[in-house]
Amino acid sequence: MLVPTLLGLSIITFSLIHLVPGDPASVMLGERATPEAVAALRADLGLDRPIHEQYGRFLSGLLSGDLGRSLKTRE
């Protein structure tokens, strides 16, 4: 039961991240960001990829302990 529970939690977490209003790239760059800079950061973060590819990267990152970049410190 542990594996299905963890898989379900990962799906819920991933879904909640995508349901939050706003664009993470725009938030990271600030209000004065150019559309080109936002597009470049979206590509760098993988936000321009299909949702199933994003989930695959999210899941592989979780398994390796990589939880992504911080919006505040960008690390």
C-alpha cells in the first residue's frame, strides 16, 4: 500500500502546483521581465513541455531528492 499511496500523493502535489494561479517564470523574474526572458526561463524550467513530460521530470526529481528551484533564492 505504500507505493500506491506515495504515487497518489505525488500526483496530488504535482496537480496542486499546476493549479496555483500565475506563471512561475513570471514570478521568478519579476514584473519588469521581458516576454523573451519569461519564455527562456519557461524553457529552462521545462514548463513549455507537455504535462506528462513535466510529471516524469517531477517524479524523477523526487526520487533523486531534487525538489526543484526555489522561487526566492533561485537555487
